[in-house]
Amino acid sequence: MLFAEDLVDELCLIVYPFLLGHGIHLYDKVERPAHLTLSAERRFDSGTMVLEYKRGDRQ
């Protein structure tokens, strides 16, 4: 996985405002934190959000 190899510099998520049962685990097998920081967000009248994350400081 890209997170396990520390190859993720940016991540863009599109969040839609509806519920699917108990939800879907998007990254349930990540063993270490990616240290990403929210860099931008856009909200639309429909409730949809676009969230952009960039690599932050590593420990």
C-alpha cells in the first residue's frame, strides 16, 4: 500500500453527505500515521466537501 511505503505526499477526498449502514473503513489497515495536514477544503450547497491534505511534519 502507498501509505505503508511512505509514498503519499497529497490526498484528496470527496465526501458525499449520505449514510451507508455502518460506513466503509477507507484505510483500516494503515499501521503508522501518514502525518497529513488539511491544506484546503471546499464545501458545496449539496453538502459535498472536497478535502485536500498535504504531507506535514514527520516524527
